[in-house]
Amino acid sequence: MSGTPLVILPSFDCPHVQLSEINHDELISGKQCQVCNTSKQVWICATCGFSGCSRTGNQHALRHFEETDHPIAIGWEDLSSFCYQCKSYIRQPSLKHVLGRIRNARWTEVHPHTPGDHHDFDSATSHRSTLELMGRLQDFHIEAETSDKPETILGPDITLQGVVRAIKEGKCSNIIVMSGAGISVGAGIPDFRSPGTGLYDNLQKYNLPYPTAVFELDYFQKKPEPFYLLAKELWPGNFKPTLVHYFIRLLAEKGVLLRNYTQNIDTLERVAEIDPEKLVEAHGSFASAHCTACLKAVPIEDIKEATFANKIPTCDCNGILKPDITFFGEALPSRFFEKSVVDFPKCDLLIIIGTSLQVQPFAGLISKVPPTTPRLFINNEKVSMYSPLDFFGPSGGFRFETPFNYRDVGAIGDCQEIILLMADLLGWRKELLRMKQVGDARVRQKMDL
């Protein structure tokens, strides 16, 4: 082990907030990115009021920081605060008035008040009252941090060991695992967003206008070559499942896995022989394919053959063929919605592993479990889903080591090491390692054929 997993927490002592620099009058223009005009995941510079899109978009907020050295940004949608210098979400009481201005601006945008309306007095009074109520709720939320917390199966032991104890005592029979690219890094497949090593940081050779374009449907239909060059490198069949994949299978064989919701398209869950009924491939996979023009289903082997011959696979109708992986701009598979609406209310332990929860609607699933369901987050980097406006219920963002946490456990570190530690604590180590040994031999045998 390289070290003990660390608890995730937002920064409470960011030194970069300089209230004297903040131009409050400029903070109401943040509904769109000022560069690309997107209205999705917009962040507002707390120093000059510039509005830019997030790191999962065209990264104009990040670029603004790099050009101006203005460190603090505030999310237009959820009022979360982020410091680019600390590289962390932050919670600062000194930002309360700034957050309030943005909150009020958002409310005014949704509920505009026009003088002279028939119910002018009533609407204006209602508008002011609502803003005051929202402000009081935010203040109440801060004051309630030390109030009584709901009881969970973890009791006071909100740790990795507490989660293991709950599993060993039979308190978890409907475990859901949400997994991302981080669980496949150990197989040799890069994740998407790790600085320096992530897929999005290493796509320069494909001459993309921006990294995520390789998975955008509009760009693919105009220029499919970059995707198929990348697909050739990542094509399933050359990689072995990791300990995490086999741990998920072990949960299924122990009878405690309700479902594995995976963002991954590498099909390593299938290679690890996880029961297909236990799988929801939220972003599709390389297991099947179709024509983007006539929508006809085609054998995935047709696409593989063309890809490895350095050709663009096309249909009889001359449309471009595409594996059934979900691109930006495409709807998720219907199975995702059909299963999630039934599964998550039943969940008694949610394990989120190897994902930085950057992509919706997958990331939003963490809020769909009951408010007393423990949530274990395992990843190699910190994330904070907590929002200052998360007073509408206890089922929102992660709270981790805040005074009002009662169910969220965070472990920062290598996914494989942490899962091996869990297997040790559960008494499953030998069984897990044996399962992987047998699985690796089976994969090698197929590769040799």
C-alpha cells in the first residue's frame, strides 16, 4: 500500500479570497459563457465577473484564470465556489454576500418583475419575501451543521472500516457500484481527465479543436477519422480486467450486488464475467454497433475489421458506422433510465469508484439513493459535490468531513489498492486474487488464439 486513504474535504481556509477585489455589480451576467455562449456549467470569476464554461466544456473559465490570475470562480447553476490556485472547492463565509447576489440575480432572471403589472404590489412583495426566505434558509443551513443527524447503518463509524463492518454484518444486500474510467487505468487504459496522463490531455496528435470533440456526434459525422484512430488504440480484447472489476463480480457472487452502473465503454465488466443482468453500461460499449444514417444494427466485427485496416467503416447506405457508445449529443441507453428509477430507491450502500463525477446525468445518480444510505467514494483525486444551497434535503452532494456529515465516506488513492484493502478487511483477499488469476489466464488464452 502506498498510504492510508485520505478523507475528501473542501478547503475551509482558502487564502486567495480577496473581497476588496470583487466587483459585485458585474456578477449578474453569468448565465452564458462570454466566449462560446454555452449556458451549461458556467462559472463566474469572483474578481471581475467574467463568465466562462467549465473544465468539462471548452474550459474558458480555466483559461480566464490562466490569463488573469483571478483564482476564485462561482458556479452559476449551484453556487459552488472553486479556487484554481488551491485546485479545490472552497467554503468561505466571506463569500456569503457574493453568493447572495448571484442567487438573487438568478431568481430575478427566472421570475422577472415588471412595474405596472396588475398585481404589481403583490408580485414585488412576494419576490422580496422569496429572496429573504432563501437567504434565511442558507443561514439556517450553516447553523444546522451541528444539529442531530439521521441514523444510518454506519452509526458513528463513518469510515472505510465502518462500511466494511456493515457489509460483514449483513446490513447491505442491495449494493450499487457506480464505476468510471479510473477502475480501468490499472489495465493500461488511460482515464479521461487526470492531468498529464488522462486521455483528454494526450489527444494533440489527432488535431482536434478541443479534446472532447473526439466523442461529440456532430464532429464525428463531419470527421470520423480521429475517433477511429483512437478506437484502434482502445479496442477491447487487448486488456485484462482489474481487481476492481473482479471485486464487483465478487459482490455479485456474494449475493449483495444490486447493480453495477458503469461509465466505461471498454467492456471489461463483461470480460470479468459479471452477470450481464447486474450491468448497466450507462454510456454504451463496444459490444454492438449501428449505422448513424439508417440506424441499422451491424455486427461489431465489421467495424473492428475496418478500423484495424485503417478504413472508416461505412454502411450499404453510405452512412458511417459507429459502435454503440454514447457520444456527447446522444441520449443514454433506455436501460439506464429504466433500471435507475427502480434500483436507487432500494440501494442500502452506494460505492462510487474511479470517477470524478463530471458528466451528467450519471453524476446525478448519487442523489437518488435514500437519505440514510451510506455513500463510499473511492478515487485518485478530490471532488466536492457539496453546494452552499444544499439545504433542500440530505440526499444531495457529498459532505465528507464536514460537521454535518453522517453517511459519506471518502477514500483518496489508487482504486486497486483501496479495493484490495477492503477485500483484506472483509476476509475476501484470497478469493479475489484467485478470481483474478483465473480470469487473467482465460484472457491470455483468448489473446493467443
